[in-house]
Amino acid sequence: MFNARVAEVLRSIAELLEIKGDNPFRIRAYGRAADRITVLQEDIASYAGQGRLEELEGIGKDLAAKIDEIIATGTCRHYEELKRAIPRGVVDMLAVPGIGPKTAKLFYDKLNIRSVAALQQAARQGRLAGLPGVQEKTVANILKGIELLEKGRQRMDILTAQQVAQAVVDGLKHLKSVKEIEPAGSLRRGRETVRDIDILAASPRPAPVMEAFVGLPFVKRVLAHGATKSAVLTQDDTQVDLRVLAPAAFGAALLYFTGSKEHNIKLRQLAIRKKLRISEYGIFDKRDRCLASRTEKEIYARLGMDFIPPEMREDRGEIEAGLRHALPRLVTAKDIRGDLHAHTRYSDGSATPEEMAQAGRRLGYEYLCLTDHSVSLKVAHGLDKERLKKKRAHIDRLNRKMRGLRLLFATEAEIDADGRIDYPVEVLKTFDVVVGAVHSGFKQSKAQLTRRIVRACRNPNVHIIAHPTGRQWPARPSYEVDFKEIFKIARETNTALEINCHPMRMDLGDIPARAAKEAGVRLAIGTDAHDVTHLDYMRFGVGLARRAWLEKQDLLNTCPLQKLLKAIKK
DNA sequence: GCCGTTTTCGGCCCGACTGTTTTCAGTCG
């Protein structure tokens, strides 16, 4: 798989060209090509091998030749030449907020500064002030920027992001001048992790909203404070941006502030081809007459497209599909009839089966799968035969007296290092649902991990593979597996793959989940709830499924109970 | 460097905020 390397080289070239002061459009061409390859599902080398690179959007003759070279040699001459001209540390300076290519180049040219550390030292020694366009405030901002960089503004999980956004919304929604207020950005798009929080408000009088925002009690530092746009840092170093526009422009503003950047750029290009112009204020004709601005839907309609749900706005084909009126009918929260992954006190959950059942009923579920851990996962009190019997009897008793919701007797069973399940066949057969999971041996090779999962799929008693890539935010990255092979076997054996929507997991992610669907694999959303409140994470799972373009029929959870039990049969 | 419902040349998303400037460049999203 060469995609990561090719993208990395192209992105580095873009950064180096920026510092060099090259044509901005050439720079963007490199950046766009890198983005395109990052989200590409197939191996770029197979495109190259078939001479099909130029079929990819944004890749022409020149880039195709460079990509061929990178695949063959791991790098390309153009890149090596640029690296010789500009030290790595100069590129690193771009990561400092407030420092762009022009400033980095200035410091390098004038003071021979070639690292962030050297920059910090020069700033402290007062050597920066006096350079063209650099005075005291700029120096102070650079020092603040370096401090910010050192703290490492990491991406946060989606639950934390929602909580921060909610705190801001709650702090401002009662203001008289606020007509509407809503989180936008990657949070609204349902991304698996979020960096900055973007919030949009509609108000005829932005000034008091801005004032209230920068004065919120959890604001540690004000990064920008303008008439309609401000940015702050919260006590825990999360950046929150607030933009305020007139209520009449709310739709246009929401479209702009939701992004993604790539989606917006493409929409705006499309508008230009139709002799129109889009901004956060609306869609305008050549004579600057506003044609639409109140809702996103009206703006899409002016472009001849169907409304594109926020989760799809990543420039991954949704614009073309919208123009053809061929968007998928994405799954919605009300399509979900049950949760397929939840724990109780029998293993490491905090709630009883009764409490989980009540919570499930409140959510309107038809069924809830109680997937306590299996015998070999001792740290999580995996159930042995005796305790399984107790749990079975307990669930049967509850099911007899309960109306509306059926508890499913299930397990999250260990897939061992060789791909075997830790319960014997006669025990496995007693479960309504078996979810197989890898919780150990993450350091195995890609081939070994793939073999393990494939073997679990081939097991006639395993119905779902939990969190297929094992990632846990932020500490543990995904282990590598051969998705192509796993999808093929999962399909052949009628094994579903899980979209585990615990905010620390979000696994499968959007890109592999979409690839799984396209490979004909069924998916199953599970919250991995260890507490009644965790059942609410289903909303993150639905968001992720929508990002993967999933429709109702692509998921197990949307089936009524009897159909579900039939659908998982192997 | 890419690309074509005006174009194979001449475009390439669009606007807010900051700091340094007397009208704008740089950065950001």
C-alpha cells in the first residue's frame, strides 16, 4: 500500500513550494492530489500499474509521472531538490499558529532560523522585532503560538467535542439577540474526532453576542475578537470559533461553516461555472443579486442539486451524486431498532440487565444485545459456564415478564491469537448472538491479524466482528488489516462487521465502513455500552454510518427482531 | 499543476481578523 507515502511526499512538496513562494495554484494542486490519495480506498499502485492515474480527479500528466516515480523509488527528484534548498525545520515552523509560509521564509532568509526552537530563542532575545512587518505584538503572538503548539492541540473525541459545544450554546442561547445557534464544522458532519469547535449564531445584532462569547466563564484566552467572528481557547485548551450572521443568511452561513473546506470549494467552483457566486451570505448572480440564503436546501437547489446531508460533505462523490439526483437515502436514528453491543454487571458493565432493559425501552428499542465478555478475558470478569447459566436464567426471566423489548443472550467473545473463540462450540450455540472481538496480540503482523479475523468469520457461530481495527482514541491506533480480504470473507460467510460507536473507538471508521458496504458486507452498530448512559452513543454510530453512505438495508440494527435473527444465520 | 456547459489559455472559493500599515499583506478556516 503506497497511498500514505505518495500522499506524504506530495503534501511535503506543497509545503516546500509554499515557503519557496511558488504559484499558489500549483501548491493547491499538490495539496489536493495528496488529499485525494489519502481517502482513496484502493492501492494507488494498482492505478499506476494499469496506467490509470490520470483518471483520478486532480491528477494530470505531471503528477502521474511523479507518483510513478514515488512508487518506484520511494521519493522523487523534485522533492529531493526542494528538501536540499529548504531545511525541514523551516517547514515545521508552519505548524505554529499565526506563522505562514511568508513569515517562515522571512525568518529563514533574514536570520537563518531553521527550527521552531531557534525561532523561540530569537523571539525571546528580541532579534525578530524590526524585520519588515514585525513589531512587538507579532513577536508576542509568535511566542504564544509556540506555547500553543507545545501543548499539542490534539483532536478530541466526539463526545468531548459535543459537551464543549453544548456548553457554549447553553451559555449564549438565552441572549435576546440570539435567534438561532447551532454547532457546525466537523462536529455537525459527525467526524470521528474533532479539532476545533465551530459554532454559528443568527442575530440581527452581533456585537452583544461576541461580547458574551469572549466573556464566557470557561474562556481562558481570546484568540480573535472581531465584529462577527471570534475565537477563544477554553480552560482545557480547546479552540472554539463563533461566527454571527443575520438570520436571513443562516442557511448560507451554515453551509459555509459546516464545510468541509473541500466540499465548499467544489460547490463554489460549480457556482462559478453557472455564472454565480457563493459566500457565507448567500448565492449571488453576476449583478450581485441574492438568489437564496435562508436555508441550505435552497442554495443546493439553485445549483441544481438535492440537499446533501452534512455527514456526506467531504467531496467524496456526494456533489456529483447530488447533481444526478442519486444520493443514497441515508439511515436515520429512527430506523434503529436495537443496540447490538452492550455490557452488564455480569462482566465489566455498571448496570444490571433490568436497568439496561429499561434504558433500551426508553430509547424505543425492540431488542438489546447483552454481550458480556467471555471466559478468557479475566480482567473484565469474562463469564464461565456457571455464570453464563445464571445470566441466561436471569435474561429468560426478564424476557418472560417484559413487554416491548427483548433482551438477547449474547457475548463479546475473545478471538485468540490463532483466530479461535474461547468458548466451546456447544456453549457458543446457546447464544442468540455472538460478537467476536480481538483484545490482545495487537502487535501481530497485518497478515496474522487478518488471518485471525478471517478465521473468526469462518466460524459458523460468530455473527459479528466487533471493532475490527482495534483502535482506541487517543492512545491506540488501528492495527493494520487487509480489508479487501476481510470484506470478501465476511461477505461469503455472512458475517457482519461492527461500527463500534463508543466515542473512544468509532471503529470501523467512515472510509472502511463505506468500502465494506460496497463490497457487499453487512454492518452492525454497537455502542459498547458499559453503563445505561452509554446507550446514547448510538447517535454517534448513526452519524458514522451516514458518513459511510449507509442506507437502512445495509445495517443489521434496522431489522425487526425476527428478521434480525434470521439475517444473522450462517 | 489541473482543467473545460464561454475556454487547450487563462482562469483557479471567498471573506474575516490582525498587525502593520496610511491602504494592505499575511493568515486562517
